[in-house]
Amino acid sequence: MIPKRLRVPVEDLRFGALKLTGDTARYVARVHRLSAGDRLVVFDPAAVVEADAEIVRVGRDEVDLRAEAPRPATTRPRRGVTLIQGIGKGDKMDAVVRDATELGATRIVPALAERSVARPIGAGRADRWRRIAVEAARQCGRGDAPLIEPPMPFGEAFCRFAPAAALGGAGLCLDPSSSAPIGRAFRRLGQDAEAVFAVGPEGGFAEVELEQAVQAGFERVTLGALVLRTETVCAAVLGALLALEHDATRAGA
Amino acid sequence: MIPKRLRVPVEDLRFGALKLTGDTARYVARVHRLSAGDRLVVFDPAAVVEADAEIVRVGRDEVDLRAEAPRPATTRPRRGVTLIQGIGKGDKMDAVVRDATELGATRIVPALAERSVARPIGAGRADRWRRIAVEAARQCGRGDAPLIEPPMPFGEAFCRFAPAAALGGAGLCLDPSSSAPIGRAFRRLGQDAEAVFAVGPEGGFAEVELEQAVQAGFERVTLGALVLRTETVCAAVLGALLALEHDATRAGA
């Protein structure tokens, strides 16, 4: 592994003076013990830009930087990939957000199922998932982060995020009772077209949800005969999509 | 989801009287509250056979069954898939064993890296991973379980488990610094031929390990430009391999 320059996320990145606070300041000053004159990379996942920066001063709970001119982020997924994910028990959704960010999802829709165990979902949960996504983006080297939608019922998610089939997009609903292999559906996915995956909660989709998915234009597909935990499906299908891509996920590649 | 009959693992499955003890007995009698006359499926992952069985008596800490004639397990991976996995910190290897079992690995080799954080590895760890594999097999509906090898250095694992290229097998070493996409390597993998994946520990492979891999016939491949955690790679590559298969993983399909 080539040692890489430290990367930290910021908001509203622009040329010139910049202040890190909170966890990010502590991460730079205490965990990595950087000090005045050290250089790092700051990235703004919302604007998908990044910049080299130099530390001007390390204060008690803040770090002052001087950023050079921002440039478009070099590493970001080249395909739009939406994951509609049934919210599981406990911190399963945290793990899914982390995995999905590493594996190139560009939008995550936390979905409430008929059989959802964890409800209601407070607004704080979505904010937590957004923070996890930004941290995972930092760790995996992405210049963007997936958009985290507010939690909504599966039926609404299917309607709002069904991909445009006319543009080569594919909406795939992971359903162990289907006999259509996902690999075959992948082959119909247009180059750079959007892929949308829907993954049920523990216990799988209710029949009414599968019907809603099909009505919205989703295809029911399977990864095989084995019954996967909901938190395993995400990494498996996103990994499969990455493997399908001929070349790496660098912008413009 | 179709409700399925309860499945429990046993050793030395044969026709006739059978006794469940320990956790398995508690699982049947207390968690699922089955009683005399109830039916379930017993499977022997080592022999890859299963049988219908009827409960004869539920005792204090044991359950007596009568098994019908064993038959070959109906659901098992059709391809040999070996995962050579760098042992990570804490319980990461537990999660990898669980994911790999669900996603069809048939052999798992816990590997000690130059940079391995967790060492030495006691014999108890491998036994623990074997129990986790059997439990994951039960959950996902597999009739077998992956063989868990004793922990060994990566160099030894590369030599012992390099697949026979002449038979269409492929040995793939996941290396983020490679520019060879894994999808291209998959296309050279023969139908039903063995696939061997090597995944480094946190921080990736040491250069000497990558050289050992190449000397043993492994190809360095990548899933893309993003840096994955070691425990994410396993699900991503095994999911990709499943997606490649045209049909489901039922035996004889």
C-alpha cells in the first residue's frame, strides 16, 4: 500500500482560510498529530470537490488550514447506484451504509417494511447514517458520499426511485423466491446507466411489497438458492456490480 | 417467504434413533418450543446428507429424534470456492466466516500476514470458526459447511491452495494497487472450475506476500479504485462470483 495523504471531510470547501472543529479537528491534531506546516487533503462530499491544504495553526479544539484551489474529486463512482434497503434491527443499517458507501452506492433509501421490526424511525437516525456515510467515504477514498434519503415505506421508494428503463437503467428487487439470476439482469444494464437495488428487511419482502415493486418496473431476481441475511445482500450485489464494470471507478475512466 | 421446516445440524447422521444435546437441544425445545410428534430436518454438514426426523421425546437438556433415511443435501454450492483471508482484528474473522458461508465458500483458510495484528492464533479460534460456519450453514439453508483450515501464513496458503489452472481454475489475489479488473478474470474461469480468492488483512498485503501469490500462480486483481475494509471484500467478491453463475446454486442445476 502506498501511504496516502490524510483526507478529511469539510463543508462548503473554498479557496483560502478554513477551520476544522469537533471530531475532525481532534482526528487531525490528536489521532494523527499533525501540526503547523503539515499538508493534507480536504474534500467536500456534497459538492464533490477536494483541495490540498496546509495547516496554519493547531488550537485547543480547532485546526486552521489554508486550502488551495478546489478541483473536482478524482475518485467517485461513475454509475448512479441506488440502494433501497429495509431497515433491520439494531445497528444493521449502520453496517449497510458503511458497506454501500465503500462499494459505490450513490443514493441510499432506508425503507420501512410491512414487517419492519424497528419503527418508528426518528429524524436523528438519518442524520447518523449521513455521518457514517461521510466517514466511510473518507476511509475508502471517495470524493463524494451517497445521498441518504429520509426513511419511507417500500411502496413509496419503489415509485420514486424506479430507474428509467428507456435509458438502460435497471431496477432489481432481491427476492430469494425468484428464479431469475441477477447476473442475467446485469447483462441488460446499459453502460453508465443507473442501477437500483431493493433489499428487504429480515424475513424478506411481504407479497404486497413484491407486487408494488413489479408494478413500479422492478424485476425480481436472485443471487442463488442460499438464504442471505439482509445485511449481507447489499455487499454481495454491489460487489457484483463493481466486478461487472470493466475498469475501475475513477471519474472519466 | 415460504415458512420452512426447522433445520438443525447433527454429527454422524444415520437412519433411526438420534439424540440432540447442548445448544441444539435448547434451540429446538426452548427457542422453537417443538415437542413430541413435531417434525424437523436434520443435516450433517460433514457428510453433506440430510434427513426428515420426528421428535420422540423432549428431555431436560436433550431431545430424542427418529430420523428417516438420509439423502444427499439438496442445497449446496456447485463450485469449489476457497477464501484465503487475512485474520483481522477482534471478531472480524467471525463476520467473514458467516458471510463466506452464506455466499457459498467451500473452504476458508485463515491466513497470518506479515502485518497481522492478531497473533498468535490458538487452536480454539479455528474450532470457534467451525461452529460459526455450521450455524451459518443452518441459517442460510446449506446442506454442507465450508471446511475451515488451521491458520497458516499466507505464503503457505498460496502454495497449498493455488487452483489448477489447467482445469480452468483461477487464483485471484485482491490487490487495490492492481489495475486488472476482477470481472475480466472471472470470464476466464471455467464452468464449475475452482475459484480461489486471497484477501489481505487490514493495511493490505505486504509486497513479499504479493510476490509469493504471483509465484504460486495467483493473479492480482481489483474491484475498483475505492479502498475496501478487509471484511467487506469477502462478501463483494463472493457475491460477484454468485452473480456470474447463470443459474442458482442448487446441486445438479
